Amino acid sequence: MICFGSNILLSRLAMARMPVELGFFIVLVVNIVFSGTLFGAELILRDTQFSWQWKEAGLFALAGLIGTYLGRRLLFDTVSLLGPARASVVHSAAPAFTLVAAWIIVGEFLGPYELTLMALVMVGLWFTQPVQKGMSDAHRPSEAGLKKGIVIGVLTVAGFGLSNVFRGLAMRSWNEAVCGTLIASATALLCHFASTRDLPGAWKQIRSADRRALILYAWCGVATVCGAMFLVAAMHYIEIALATLVTHSTPLMIFPVSLIVFRNREGLSMRTAAGAAMVLAGIVLLALR
């Protein structure tokens, strides 16, 4: 959660200096370099012999396709069609989709206590979303854009949710968080290369880009790959849905930073503070179960 929260803060600064489509290349390359370096160190220091598993590696690759690549790309489209506030509300439903998918695909079942606390955290996450008051008609999506944005938003949530389930399923029989994250990142980068029409042009723009933007996106790559590794490692110890829920609780970290560093540019209120309190209470009670 801390890693993904850091990525949100860093990407906010990076996108002001370079388009996210170009920055996505840098993020994915750093994902691979950083996780590859960690995997090499792990091979040297580990006590047990590394064993390759084709089925589990395939699950991580599939997670990289539908989550790391398609999920992120569709999220950008959702933000473009619905706006950041509405898109964040749609994205906050990912843990609920993961819960249902983990129940159907993996057979993971949560009791009434866990489900009640998950509901508490989900409602809290909904309350933490900013309310756009006085929005002009120019910033309201058209009816067609709203319908298209909702469809793409649902596909985004499905992509993130299914990718988490596939990662968790792979971790059940192949506890290789670093290698699995490396596979997912490499798959996403290959897909991004295949879908980019003008690779030479993109490379020229990256080479001539602002140096600070490159550094910020590089740190985004470190933050996202660490977050992905910690997430799948958590799935080895707790339920997939609960690990995903905690990961999506980034407002707990972002709110204090927004208030102190950015001087509350997000317009946080008592409503968002109450939502954050609900999220924190739910996570603490889940940890104490």
C-alpha cells in the first residue's frame, strides 16, 4: 500500500513533465531491471534451489497481460472519459471484484467477520473519493462518453481483479514473488511494444524529455514493482481478497501528504477524513483477527 501510494504521488509530479504514454515505457523497463536485479541476488543468497514451473509462470504472464498492461491502459482511458474523481470511484471497486473472482476461481471463502470488515473498508474508500462541486457542463462527460467510460471502467476493474487472482493462485504452489513479478512486467512491456505504432518516434521523445521527468518515472517503476512483489508475497500468507483490499487503501498514506506537502489541493474534507478512519479501523480489525 505504501509503495503504490508513493507511485500515485510520484506519478502526479511526473505526468506534469511527460505524457504518461511515454512514461509507461520507463516504468515498465525499470520494473524489469529492478526485479531482475533482485531475482539475481535472490538466486545467489537463497537456501533452496530454484525450480521453474510452467503453469505458474503462465499465470503470472497472464496477470501481466490483463493487469499490468491492459488494466493500466484502460484506467488511463477511464480517467480520460469520466474524469479523475469518477475513475477513482470505479477503481476502488477492484477489491470487491477480486473477492468474487477468488471465490469462483480459487474457491477462497471469507467468513462473516472478514466480509463485514471488507464492507466497512469499501464504504470508507468510497467516502474518501473527492466530491466535485460546481462542475461546469464543459467538464461533464456526454451521455455516450459516460456509458463508454463505465464499460471501460468495469473492464479495468475486471482486469485488475483477475490479475490479482491469477497471481494469488500461482503463489499457492510456486512461492516466487520476485520471479513472478519479473515475468508479469516483461509480458506487459512486450505488449506495450507491440501496441505502440511509432517506436522510433517514442524513443526520440523519451531521449529529449525533461531529465526530472525521467527520474520521476524511474522512481515510479521502483515503487510499482516493489508494490507488486509485496502484494503477491502477502498472498502467500493471507487471502487474496484481503491482500488486495489492504493494497487499495492508499488514501491512508496520500491524505497526510496531500494536507502537509500539497496544502490540501485535493480539497479533502471531514467526509474524506471519516472515510479514511473507516478504512483504518477495518484494516486494523482485520490484522487483529
